Amino acid sequence: MKKIIILIFFLVYNFSFSQNIHTGFYSNAHILKLDANPSIFPDKDFVISFPFLNSNFSFNSPITFNNFFLKDNNDSLKINLPHILSNLDKNEINIFSSRIDILNFHIGFKFGNKKKYYVYISDKLINDFSLQFSNKFINFISNGNASSLNKINSFNNEKFNNLSYNSLNLGFAYSDNKNFSIGTRFKFLNGLINIDSRKLNLNSYTDSLSNPIYQTTLTSNILLNTSGINSYLDNQNFNLDINPFLNNGFAFDFGFSYNYKKWQFNSSITDIGKLNWDSKNSTSYSTGGEVNFILDGIQINSSENTDISNEFQILSDSLSSVMRPANTEKSYTTNLNRNIFLSTKYNFDKKNSVSILFHNRALFNYNFNSFIISYQCSVSKKIQLLSSYLNTNKISNLSFGSVYTSDILQIHFILDNVLLFDVLDARNFAFQFGLNFNFSKS
């Protein structure tokens, strides 16, 4: 169990970034727009992007890094649970969502009468991480079992999922070259790494009359599915031993775009599909139903310099020795996190426009909503400037970016949260860069 927890934090630390195309949704950058709406048509006849020349990095979190850690007198960082709780919003449920997309390659071209059809093939490496936890759970581990005397506390909202996979995409779009375009994209998936808390139920009861005092009885029912990490969990060294071709899946995207006078309307839905994890690559850890065990708790004194990490190490070892979840090799499936985009743009003239975008993303049993107001300005034939105001679950920031387009080269650069002075105080942050080649017959 301890190794599983360590690996989860390893994945969060190394992949705490997410896809963020909000500011560039109505930019001139074709690759950036196409990711959110498969009906988007390029201006040129032929588009190509080479490996690692397009990357999107960002994250969204209910707390900041500085909220999570505090410095002691020796300038060492330590977790401060009361400080975390005081900085969380009043929402009962908190969600941390992160994703990284790296475009390995993209090749597409127009064909047919009047170039009304666009077909392309692309490949992406994706890591998608989601974590859900409740204020009640943070309050429980922060204030200790003495704050929950003689009552049952149920913790059934704590969930996490890490999904790493490769996506080979085949896309097709049609445009009437006037007002309307429609497109779809088929995704052939190969799973790399997955950790999925399919079931994570925990109840606690603290008895004020027990000896030793404040003894807590925990009831747990856990089912944790993993794939691609068996070698690490069974050995001391981190060694991925998988055959990703056995983990396969399928997904599709669909979208359309319509122009009416100075208005443009877009709608799309993406990542409708699932991944199948083969039993040869996968292991499930389960308590086999409800199990009970008793803990004396950990002692934390705010007036003393308590080594909380050591206390949690003792607690983790105790839980691991008592629970001993059984592991079995079995196949299972996971769904991708579905996205919905709804947007409209108004063109003041050929150089200036303003747009509104709504983005809905399914995470666990909740909807993660973003609202974006953007302004696009073409200062010349080659340079476009972008700015936007974004609100994601009551977290706001300002973004700026630019797109450079020459006869054959297109470069885009976007930076979120530009008014942020300390990245450790950020609840969301994004950086985007892309370089693509576009060709047309003279």
C-alpha cells in the first residue's frame, strides 16, 4: 500500500499539467483549434507537424503549493494540514485535475473538388490525472480522531485516477467553403499506465471511553485497479514491464462550425470512449469486502516541533500490515474524461473579434466547467495577438498569447495567469507552444 501511495504522488508531480486550448480556441493556429473541434479547416492545403513541436502544459488545483506546505525555522518544507483546510473553499468536494498532451506528429491535406475535404493522421502521448477529496476528510486527518468522538464518519468521496496512453488519430472534415463545416476523429488507443481507485470506502468511529483513549475503529472496503506498474509494486526498483499493445481502446470526437454574417458558432464533443486493460499487464488490489481494524491514532501537538512525516510513516506501516489487500491479475476498463465545447465569436472587422467559450469536462461524477471570454487582434498579416479572461470553478486568471503565420511556418505561444508573481501561489497555470508547417500550391 505504501508503494502505491508513493507512485501516485510521483505521477502527480511529474505530470501535473493539462490540456488547455481555451485562449487559442479562435486563434489562427490550426493545430491548436483542431484539438478541440475536429471540424476546423486549415487555411493551407497541406499541414505537417514533427514530434514534440506542439505541447500543452497546465494544471488546476483547489489549493496552491504555498497553501500545502509551510516553512519551519530551518527553512524546511512541511505539510500543514490545518493550513490546507483553512485555504480550501467551502465546497464539500474538491477536485484536482491535470493533463499533458504531446503531439508526436500530424500530417493532413485537402482534397477533392474545390478542396472541400480534409483528412489527417496524428499521434499523441497523453497523461490524464484526477484527484477528488472532501473537506471532511482533510478535517479528520488534520484535527485528529479526538474531534470526532462517538460518531461514525463516512468517507466515500475520495477518488483518484491516473491514465497514461497513446492515441493514434484518424480525422476527416468537410466544408462547403462558405458557411458550414463538419468533422469527426477516430482514436485508436494503447494504454501505458493506469491507477484507478474503483472503490475507496472508509468509515471511522472514535470511542471516548476506550483504553488507550480515543481508539478508532476503521471499516474499509477498497478495490484498486492498476496496470503497467506491477514491476514497481512488487520490487524495489521502478521498472515498467508492460505490453501496451495488449491494452487497447477506441474513442471518437465530433464537431461542427457555422458562419452567419459576422458571427461564428462552434460545437464539439471529444474523448467519447474507453480503454481496456489486459490482465497480463494489470493487477487489482482488494480488501475482499469490508475489513475492520483498530488504530490508536497519531499524536500531533501544534506547540511542539512534531515530525508529522514520521508519524504518517508509522500510520502507513500500520495500515499496510493490518489491511494486506489481496492482489489478483484481472482485466478491466476505464472511460476517458469526456469534453463538451460550446462557443460563439463576433467579428468587428477583419482584424478584431471577441468570443465566448464554455467548456465542460466530466470528472468522476461531477462536471468541471470553464467560462472564457477572449479577444483576438490581427496586428498584421503575419501576427495575431490573443487575450482572454478564464473562470474555472470560481478560479480566475488572465491569459495572453500570439500566433505568427508566414507562407509555410506557423508558431503559437500562449501563457496563462500572466499577472501571477509567484507560480507557487497559483491554482491554475498553463504554457503552450507549437510550431507547424503549412503549404499550398501557388
